[in-house]
Amino acid sequence: MSDSNSVTSDRGTLEEIRDNGLMAVGMPKGLEKIYDYESGGHHPVHLGELLNGRYKVIHKLGSGGYANVWLCSDDTSISPRYFAVKIIMAEGSIVNCPELLVNKLVELGIGSGPLAEHFCLPLYTFNINGPNGHYYCFVYPVLGPRVSRLLNIERSPNPGSVLRKLSLQVSEALSTLHSHGICHGDLRPANILTRITGLDGLSEDQVFEALGSPVTTKVTALDGDPHDEITAPQYLVYPICWDDVELTTLGAEFISEQACIIDFGESFDVTNPPEDMGIPQVYCSPEYTLDRIVDIGCDIWSLGCTIFEIRTGRKLFDTFDNDQDEYLWKMTMILGKLPELWWSQTWIARKTIFEDNTDVEGRVVEVPQQLRPPEDGKPEIERTIVQVAEPRSIKEAIARGLFYYNRNGPGGVHLEIPELEVELLADLLAKVLKYDPNERLTARQISEHAWFKM
């Protein structure tokens, strides 16, 4: 693996950096780490390369510390066909590779049922050998942006209808998983993408016209000279920018309103739950956060947070750097006092944040700022940045409306949510985000709620 060097950052703290003697010229946003091109790391890929004698690499769909995903054309097909090929890092291409868990879903027939279009399961798999090791490769349908970035809603006179439709698809798909005894384990907007339609049959030039041409940045030695390392490519490829795609009428035509759940690497059998989960804190259930209990209720909780985010464009319990105490603080401000054991014993920082007793309306009461110790569960950054009062109920949080990024200019776009819809969605989420997992609606019950029938 790469050498590690200690350096002092501009914040005055020591940090560890990894160095394989190479650097990428240009902005790193959206790119994999160049130091991951080493033994056990990423497979070096160049545009035009043929994978497994069949899949010609024409663009990149995504980058990460676990895998890279390439847009490929099928070189064996008479008529143009396109696929996403996910190449797992060599150190992750092992017998217990999480990506292989999807094979069980295929065996259960989930990929061929009535809701199959809402699951992204591999079409084919193959292995390749490269300079950095052995790699598992998975061939998937081509997918588009995450549902929370489905910004063509701004073209819709009634975005609420589109967002409810997407939320229903996710709820029904999760219900199907649960009916087969499978929990997703990492359900969140980042793992729910939209399907792409209409690419097959287009020439590569037509695909580039719709999705944008590949943009690359050179990889060099640290002194800026060309490198001759076989472990790394000569350039990195920036992934397709879906925001730019949706700005064009042509590109937007290929992005459907069909949600598709991806990334089953954290999925598990309900009869054999893992000890830990990899889902970010802002989607974690309170029983996992405080007691490390992993069960089907964790999926239901994250579904509730996901539905809120899809409809409003905001995280319900957003935090700075996934801070657990800040998360619990925001959750308690909205949902109310935790069950007694969690309130009095389990959540250690609680007594520095909230009084023991609630007010006359049953709401939690914060400890006055001047009485708090310097190090409490409410981060300093929150105190200095957040100026708007935290919502004190789910209804109040929803009523703040739909926000999304304005791609045509500075700032964001805000849309009101109709009062009736606020009431119905608040009713749904109140029944989903129960502290007691046994009191939460099932995924099927969620799918049958009146909010989806507006």
C-alpha cells in the first residue's frame, strides 16, 4: 500500500496522507483518490478500453473508495446497447464481497416480480485481472441521478405529485424486500436513483450529445512529469454531471420518473442481523444509535427520513459531520422526549442539553446556554451558524416547504407545500418515526397511506 506521511494542515492539526508518487491535475471533485491506484486498489481504465471482450468504456457514471462505475457500449451487439459496469477495488473483490449479496435477491426472484424495475440488480458478472489485483465486475442497467436530485420537478406544475409517486415506489419496493425477509440496511436518497430510458439504439455521439462528452484530467508524477506506472491510468475521468444533463431538453428526455433502489452491500436476512450498520447517522434509528439494535425497524425509520427528504429537499435531522449528539438533539426537538431509559441513562450528553422535565405542553426544554459546559452535545458550529429556530414537530418541519438547488442562478428555490398535504404527510411520518420500532407502520402500511392517494 502507499506510504503515509504526517503533515500539518492549514488548521494546525496533524493529518495522515497517502502517497503513491502520483497526482491528478485539476479539481478533485467527483474523482476517485489517485492514491487508490496501487496494489489492492482500483483497476486502471482508459476510455475506449474493452472489458471482458465485450464492454467498451465510453464515459464514467460514478467514482468512489469502493468501486468505479463506467458507462459502456456493448461491442457484441448489432444495435447500440449501453450498460453500467461496476468494477470493485481489488481488496474488496473477495469471497464475502457485499456486492455478492444481491445474488440472494436474484435467487428469491425479486428481480423478476411486478416491482422489479425498482431494484437495480446485476444483469451479468465477470472477473478480470489487472496490475493491482483481481477484480469483481458487475454489469447493471444504466441509471441516472438520485431521486433527491430529480430537478426536472421544476418543470412540473405539481412537483408534489411526482415526489409522492417516487416515494410510493420506494415504499412498495421496500415492502417487497421485507416480505422476502431481507432488510436493505442502507436505505437513503443517495441509494435511490432514477432509471434512464431511450439510450439503446443511439450512437455514441448521440449519447454524448444527451449526457455530455467525457472530461478528463491528467495523472502525472509529483513533479508534473508524465508517469509510466502500470498501476494507474494516464488520466482520470469526471463522472457525468446530471445537473447539466437536466438543463438540456434532450438530456432530460432520458431521465424517467421511476425510482430504483441500489447498493445492497449492507442488506441482511432479518433472521441474522449484523452487529453494525454502515448507514450515515442522519438516517439511523434511535434504537441503533443508542442500543446498537439492528432489525427491520431500522429500514422503516430510514424510509421515513427518506420520504421527508424526497418531498422537501431537506434532511429531517441534519447534522454537522454526522455528530451523534447533535442528531439526537434535533430528533428530540421534533419528536419529543425519548423513552425513560434512553433519556435518563443511555444518552450521556442529554443532561447537558435538556432539562429533566418537559414544559406544560409536553415539549422538551433546553438547558440555558450559559449553564452548559464548554463541551456538550450541541456543536459550537451549530450555535454560531444556525439562526432559524428548530422545528418543534414533524408538521412544522414539513410546513417549511420544498427547497431545491437553483441551477440557473445563485441561491435556492422554495415552493410551498399545500396545507392538506402537510397534514397528511405529518400524519404518515408521525406513525413511521415512532421511538418504539414495534409501533412503526410496516412498509406495506406506509404504501397504503392516504398521502399517496392525493
